Amino acid sequence: MKRQIPFAAMSVLALAVVCLLPLYVERTMTHVMFADGSGGTIEWGWRRCTLRSYWADYRYMRPEQRPAMWLDVNIALALGYAFVVALSVRLALRRKTLPSS
């Protein structure tokens, strides 16, 4: 009988992998200045990024972008992705090791 990998260990490994994938969102804000001096405009958008690139941009974000809220959302997404990956691997390994009847 083979020894199975604990679910917690699979979850930690899955979390390490999903943090490197570009599955997270960043609210972008670009201030466009007009050359004629009539002011400017702010363009809002979205960007897909990894958690590492999000954290690298975190200190440059403006309060209007609500960086803390989006960090919370991205961490929740990372935990959710890791849980789904670990559960899928666990079910796949269990199905593979079940004896055929």
C-alpha cells in the first residue's frame, strides 16, 4: 500500500504554484495630461498579473485604486485556486490507486 501525500502538503505546494500564475487582477489608473493645458483625465482599467507583480506595484498605487481591498481579493483567489488544484490532485491520485473490481 502506497503512502499518500497529506492534503495540507498538497495545498502548500499548490499555493506555491498558483502564486506564480497570472490569474490575479490589478485595478489600473492612468493620469493623462493634455498638451494644451486644459487639464487631463484619468483612465481606469484592469490588468492581469501574478501576485509578485501585484505586490511590486502595491506601494505605487493611489488610494483611489483601493489596493488593500484588491490584495485581499487576490489572496482569497490564490487560496481558492490552491484548494481546487489540491483537491483535484487528491481525487486524481485516489482514483488512480483504487483497486479495480
